Amino acid sequence: MKKILLTTLTMMSLSAMSQEVMTPELLWKLGRVSPLGISRDSKNIVYKVTTPSIEENKSSSKYFTIPVNGGNATEVKDYEGLVTNKNISLDSKYLAYNEEVKINSVNGKDFYPELEKSEVQIYDGLDYRHWDTWNEGKFNHVFYKELKDNATGIDILKGEAYDSPQKPFGGDEDYIWSPDSKSILYVAKKKAGTQYAISTNTDIYEYNLATAKTINRTEGNLGYDTAPQFSPEGNLTWLQMKRDGYEADKNDLIVDFKGQKMNLTANWDGTVESYKWSVDGKKIYFIAAVDGTKQLFEVNFPGLTRIAIRVSQITKGDFDVNEIIGFTANNVLVTRGDMNHAAEIFSYDLKKNDWKQITNVNTDVYKTLALSKTERRYVTTTDGKKMLVWVILPPNFDASKKYPTLLYCQGGPQSALTQFYSFRWNFQLMAANGYIVVAPNRRGMPGHGVEWNEQISKDWGGQVMDDYLSAIDDVSKESYVDNSRLGCVGASYGGYSTFYLAGIHENRFKTFIAHDGVFNTQSMFGTTEEVFFNNWDFGGAYWEKDNAAAQKTYTTFNPITLVDKWNAPILVIQGGKDFRVPIGQGQEAFQAAQLRGIKSRFLYFPEENHWVLKPQNAQVWQKEFFKWLKETL
């Protein structure tokens, strides 16, 4: 019996060892699932699968339906008629849509038509470029037209130099029809030039079709007002941040009920990411970060009764709920993923509290892979707090061996570090290459209370750096961590973290990788496009000599002041069209390293922005990332 058991265990071990692991090529062959909604007859989910092609250097999409309770997927060609079009008014008379409209003169030939070959851009204020695009005087505007042949579209922001949908990422979620089909509500930040660049004050406006008059439904709130929806009872609902200039403020759920604006999440210590009303209008379901994951929550809507408002967490587990699709009977349909699996569509039974996977776009691929293991670890910080640290172990992990280990520094800076599945900073892929990944939920991350999230602002090089070092030092106590082979990697604020830690690490790390990282806080303030971000997080401008918080950012917390202490190889990655963290940041860092005689490399993507989006560029990124680690770690 013992011999049979040993033979079985040996065969199981050999089977596990024979499995494949994730590769950069395979990662970029996975299908990316995007739900479009529930079909009009409520029987099917309609969704899109986008698949990149490395050979063609582009992506293509196919559309499918699948029964809401699971089953076989069917490819469809004409998908648009299968789901309700939110851009058609409820009385079926009108279509709302958006187009870009030329409003302002910017180019030389706009001012001097006779010089049509001139290549000049002329600006009188900031917002002259945003994300990865130069301002050419064009603005997104919302239109509507009657649903009949050759109907003329009416621009509801005619002549206004404001965007709706919001740039750079806004889409048709930025405008909706009123339930009576008499109005269009839209999101806009009605500021221009320099005032646009220093403010986050978007509002929700209502345009009346009959009168062509517009009113501000959120006037008086100075921060972001976004994501408008109407409840089944016709109550306008939206997400609201209170403070102007603070892009990572607490995001609350607001309902305008009979003229009274009710904040349903005011007393809840968290921030809302997205939401959807229940069919009966008695609850709102929403997604929020909590303890290193993203979960489904609900809050009841009491109206004007004395019933207490209660926020409840519905789902739990080491995964991310990414999007609420809709509802069927006792189920809510969502997308869900984790560090080992790209998002798929799932159904969650609200009564039985159990899950059912509906789509299986990538299931067969994952069945062939030896997966990494993710572990929760709670580390005591230097100020006595408990900090969650994700530890991702290589496939077929053997605790008797020693592994090179990477400290991963998250960007944002106030972005949640959850069970996300990235197609660039992919923990599964890093682990598959034989690295342990240490990913701390350091100060400045949603999911651990509002205070924890806010502690990073104006303190970029302070407690958060101690948090990073506390995490890597704690995990490094394990016998399976090779302390002679520690690396530090990150992008955006994570890139800043890498540059900063390179000057204070006291020989912990053997190598560094920084992608689109802030290297010089002073030149960053002078060249980035969303000035409100630096005003808030840096504490002000570098010329404000009496501003202690700002001056600390530009001196003590400025990575350039620590370059003389750099003593390890560093790979600097930079996008040429990154206007958020402009090219000079990467150039300055690489030049400093080179002139100091430090082994360094500059990986430059001329046509990429803050991200790497083209399939072949993404492959080069991955190959250079692991090539650098092989060379230096």
C-alpha cells in the first residue's frame, strides 16, 4: 500500500513539473473579455473577446452570446440589436451620440490661412496637451438627432470649448437620457486653459431638448461628479468627490431624491469604484477595493424614511470583481479575475452565496499551466500598523530552494493593489520566470480606509518608503528568499519609488527597473499636463519658498538629490508620448546613471504613452525586462 501511495505521489509530482508556465507570447494571446450587457429577452449575456496578434501588431474582436446561466457560447455578427442601446431615448424617438468638434484656433494656418504649410501651434493657456495628445482646438461634444433618415444632429454644447465625453478616457457613459426622454444629462468640466489643468471640478449638466436650456445638477460640489445613472424610480444618481484638485478623494454614492441630495456612503470608510441599481430600486450594488481585493458591496436606499443606511460587503475571496453587468432572478452577473487568471464572466447567487463561471475564454490555456501561488502576509510597519503584503510564489515552488525576489512598487500613487491581472506588470509571468514577487499594500492605497489612502499625499518619500522596506525585510527573513538577489521594480509612482529607493536602500537591492517614473519633482511639476495632481500631492509649486510641504517634495523627497548614493544597475523605460510623466524624467535618470558610471539601459518607446499598448512593443518590453533581470540579478 505504501509503495502504491509513493508511486502515485511521484506521478503527480512529475505531472505538475511537466506543465507549462506563462510566457510573454502566451500572455498576449489570451482573449480579453468585455461584457456588452444582457440581451433584450434577458436570456443571454452579450460580450466581446479581443485578442492581440503579435504578428500583425494589432488586436481583433469577436462578439458572442452565452446563456445567463451558462452553456455554450455562440459567435454573432450583428450584436448591436441584441442589447438595449442606452443612447436611444426611452420613447424611441432620438439617438444621442458624440463627435469631436473644432472650436478653437491653435495651428498656424488657423491664424494665417495663407501659410497653410506652416507647422506651428499657438497657445494662450495650459491644457495644451493631455495624456498623449496635443490640443488642436477640438472638443468632444454630445449630439442628438431624430431616429429617421437624414435627420440633422444637434450639438447640445454648440460653441462651447469644453469636452463631453471627458478626455482622455471618457466614453458614452458620460451622457444619459432622462427617463421622460425630454433631457440629456452629461458630464463636463466647464473650465478652459490653465483653469482646466488645475481643477477636477466636473459637473453633471442637464440639457432640455424643448427649451435648449442647460442647468447644472451638481452645482456647489467642487470635485469630481461622474457616472450619472437614473434609478428605476427616476432618481438621478452619481459618484462624487468633494475636494477640487484631489483626484483620489473618497468617491461617494449620491442620490438626488425629491430635491434632497443623499450621500449613501458618507459614513462608510471606503471609496466606490462603480455601481448599478437593483431592478427593484431598493438597493445599489457597487464595487470597491477592500483588503487587497475588489469586492461587491450593497447599500440600501431608504428614501426619506427613518430606515438606517447600511453598507454591506457581499462577496469575499482572493479575487477581484471588476464590473457589474446586470441581474437575473437571484443572481448578479459580473466579471471576475485574479493574479493567475484574466477576467471572465461569472454569476453570483445572492441567496446561496456561491459562484458560477459563465465564460471560459481562457480556461483551456490555464489548465495547461502550472500556476503561481499567492499568499497574504501582514507586516508590522515602522509606525506600528498592520500592512497587507501580497507574496506571489513561482509555480512548483520548493521551500527548500532559494529564489531571487522582486519588490513590486505600485503606481498611482493611490491605486489599489488588488488581485488584478495586468498584461504588462503580470505577477503570474514574473513568478513563472522563477521570481518571488513581494507586493505591499503600502500607504496610499484604497481598501484600507480613507486615512490610510490619504497618508501618501505630500509625503511621497516618507512613511511609504519605510512601508516598502518593512515589506521586503520581513519577507527576506524566509529561508527560500535569496537575499543576495533582490530587485526593485515599478512604474509611474512605482517608478518614482524605484528611483528613490535606489538612493536609500543601503545595499538591499542588486538591481532596479523604473518605467515612466518621476525622477525630478521640480521638472515634473513644470512639464506634466494635469497640474492639479502635482498641486495636491506635491503640496504646491516649487517656487513657493514659504510652503514647507512643497519644499520638502522638491528637496528631501526629490530622487535627484539621492543620485550620489546610487550603487546598483538600473533599467529606465520611457514612453515618448507620455505627457503625464514626460520624457525628460526618464532621460534625466538615464543620463545621471550613465555619467555616474552605473550600469544602465534606456528602453524608449517613441509611440507609446504612459502604457505599452502595441503587441510587438509589449513583447520587447517583456523580453527586455527579463533580460535585464537575468543580466543583473
